[in-house]
Amino acid sequence: MAGTFANIQKEVGQDHSLRAPYLKEIEKNRGGRAIISFFISFQSQTPLSQVDADMIEEILVNTDTSRGVTLILDAPGGDGLAAERIIQVCKAHSDGDFETIVPSRAKSAATMVCLGSDRIIMSPTSELGPIDPQIPFKIGEQWQWVAAHHVIKTYDKLMGDAIGLTQGHIEPYLQQLSQFNATQIEMLRASTKLSESIAVSSLQKGMMNEKGEDEIKDNIKLFTDPEATLSHGRALNHDMLKDCGLNIELIDLNEELWKNVWNLYMRSKFVVDRDDFGSKLVETLENSYRAG
């Protein structure tokens, strides 16, 4: 009975020992590379941050990375600077052989991490997403997440119309402009440029190292231009990304590698989604770290 109870506790709690075999198989599938899985709940109140970069580096410092680093990443958005730091850490410890695997969704700042890798491994159902900044913005009586691009565009149009007004009343324009803060608008412009700059810089050092800045910007408009995707949550799958010039390795859903990745994904997702506010899970074959 004690053995049965212990097994039930492991199954319900999704102990690391239940996920380790899949990490081991993925390690074999990828030729002995160092495998790190990093999951953040999509209902999480703790998005991608600088702390995550430190945790990943702590793991890599104590891991044999001589055959390269593979980061299995499933996460929503977060800090673009943290994404840039994670890229730097993984590339430095992998001697320039850094790949990402997207089991399901790597969005926003997590997409930026993928763009900084040397290779992105996806299945036909994997998703990347736009990287343009989002901010909380009050519309009527409700706060909503809105693309910084749309806030800037609305502000610029109102300001332009108000300046160019030759007849009629200016009061309606002033009333609407009062909802904006000029300093915040400039910060949003800078944030938008920063996201694109990080993506372009990372690609120039990785999978697009033979292309110029302007060509890269043109190639990745699906990621940076909200007018192209219409929604920050838009799924950018392999078919949509064919013409972006990215180094994407498409894995069939029936391949052994993908079966192991999917088994790991389902078990890891169960762990990070159990808390009401979501959590993070960072694991290697030997170690497991969880943050709430």
C-alpha cells in the first residue's frame, strides 16, 4: 500500500522524476546536447524576467554544454531586456550552438528568445507571436491590454487633426488628448524601437548573420508590425513564417522527438497551471526549480 500511495502522490504532484525520462530521451534525440525546459503558465502573474536569465545561467554553469544548448520554451510575454539576457547567456554557454524547441506557444518576449537562437524547432502546431510592446490602457471604464503601436497611432492622429484644424471646435480633440501623457507616448515609441532593435541585433548575431539590418527588418515585419498581424495574440506558425528567412526545423508530429517533447509539455503545463496565479518551472535532467 505504501508503494501505491507513493506512486499516486508522484502522479498527482507531477514529481520531477516523471518528467526526467522525457528530458533524457530528448537529450538522446538531440545528440547529447544540454537540455533545459522552461515553462511559464499563460495565466501567470510572473512573466519572463531578469531572474529567469540568472536561473538559466546558474543551471548552465553546472551543466556540460560542450555539445550545444537546447532550450525547450513555452511561455507568454515579459521583459524584452530579460529575453535579450537569456539569449546572451545561452549563446555564451553553448559556444554559439543554441537552439530552441517550441512545444506549443512561445509568445512575445519568449518569441524574442527564439529569434535569438541559431535554430528554432517547431511542429505544425507550434506558435510564435508578435513582439510589439503591449500596455494596460483604460478604455471607458475598463482597463485592457493594448498595443503600444495603436496608442501612439491614436495620439498622433488626434494631435495632427487638432493642429491642422481650420474650422470647428478644438475642444473635442483636447478632451480626447487629455487621456494621454506625452512622456508616456515617448516611452512607448522607445519601447517599440527597443523590441525591434533586440530582435534585429539577435538575428544579426545568429541565424541571419549574412543579412543587413534593413533586410532583417523587412523579413520580420510579421513580428514587429501590428498592422500585419492585427492582434498581439495572433498565432505565427511554421506556414506563416516560411518567407521570413528564419532557420526553422519542422518536426513531424509522429517523430520520436516530438512525442517526447509533447509528453514533457503536457506534464510541465500541468505543474505550472495548478496554482491560481500560475507559476514557472525550469528543469534539466538532474534538477528542477519552481517559482510561484
